[in-house]
Amino acid sequence: MENPVAKAMMRTLATGIRESGFTLLELMVVLLLMGLMLGLVTLSLRSPRERPLAEDGLRLAAAMTLASDETNLTGHPVLLLLDREGWRFLDASPEGVVTIPDDHLPGGRFDPPLSAMAQVGASASDAPESRLQYWIGQEDGVVFGGWILQRGQDRVRIVTDGLGNYQLDR
């Protein structure tokens, strides 16, 4: 009795010779599907509450860069309030200091919260801060050494290039 799967895999060449196996295209499709399935499994296994500290640091640095762009457009400095739970932005307009809506300049949350944070350049005897404030748009003459964010044993440092771009120091 002939195996139908083996018969389906057989190819007949123009010369009448039968050849068995898979084409390169068939193998590539199978590998693509396996890769997609593996990616979905990997994403579903990762808990959203266990976001790496570097990812939180990148989100904060990107938000600070966006706030710097905002100050360049409006001419009003933006106050960044940072604590162990997250951050938010306030606008210093001629009418006073007001909270900037999240749809305009988004705040963010550290999930899980930070265990410590400190401003670079603070003396070693200082305890880690519970809340930091930083005026974006008033950097003239101010040396911003950066911030160190810590969760457990993981640490990241946010620095600026002095032109309003913030990034992680790696």
C-alpha cells in the first residue's frame, strides 16, 4: 500500500524522474510560521508588570526630549516632577504653572515603582531622593549631570547632550 503523504511529496520532473522533498519556498513559509508562533508565545509569557528598568528609562528620556521640543516651540519652560511611582509635566506659562494634559505631553508610570533615584553629582552622603524636580527649557548655565534610576540591583542613568536630547547612558 502506497503512503499518500509520501506520494504528495513526490515531484515528477519533465524527464519522468520522480524527486521527493520540499521546495525552498515551502521551508521558508514553515520557518516564518514557527518564528511568529514563538514570538507570540514569548510575548504572552512576559508579564507587563515586569517591565525592565531600561525600558522605563527610555520612555522617560523620550518624554523629556519631547518636553524639550515643546519648550522650544512655546518658549515656556516645562517642569518635570519625578517620583518613584512615575512622572508628570507642568507648564510655566504667563498665567502660572498648570498641569499639561497627557494627550499633549504624556506623563508616565514606573511599573513596578523604583526603589531609589538620585541626581548625579549629589554628595555620597545624601540619601536617595523621593521626589525630583527639573525645569526643562531653563538649562542655560545649569549642569545636568543626569539622574540614576534604580529598581532592585538594576540601575540606569539618564543624561542629556545639552541640546535638549535625553538618553540612557550606556
